[in-house]
Amino acid sequence: MTLQEIVLDFEAALLNGVRTGADETGLTKIRDQAFDRLLEVKDGPGAPPLETIFDSAAEIGLKLSMALETVRQIDAEHLVKRRRQ
């Protein structure tokens, strides 16, 4: 599996998690699975340079942070709506 495939698979799983209402723990598990795949690539034959792997890890981390912020905003909005009812 290439680094690009790992990142794309992560993005798809993350978006699906947000769409289906995954909590912070669920989204973090998706990140952990992607990091495990990055480690497999790092330890595999013909591994790309570490800098490239770190760039992919940083991209995954950034996208997780954005997703978590979105989930928190949605949760806050739902809480406000419930209080108004």
C-alpha cells in the first residue's frame, strides 16, 4: 500500500465516521489504524524516505484535528438546540 493510498483510505474512513456520528474515540481509532499502516510501510521493503512518511502522518494528524473540531461544533450546536426545546 502506498502512502497516498493510506491517506486516501484514512480520509474516506474519517469522513464516514463524521457522517455516521462517531465520537472522538472512534475518530482517533481511525487515525491509529492509519498510523499503523504507515509503520508497516516504514518497516517494509523499499520504504520511502522518513520525511515523506512524516509528511503523510502530519497530513493525517491535521485532518483528524479538523474533523474533531467539526464534531465538537456539531455537538455544541445540538446541545444548544436541545436546551431551547
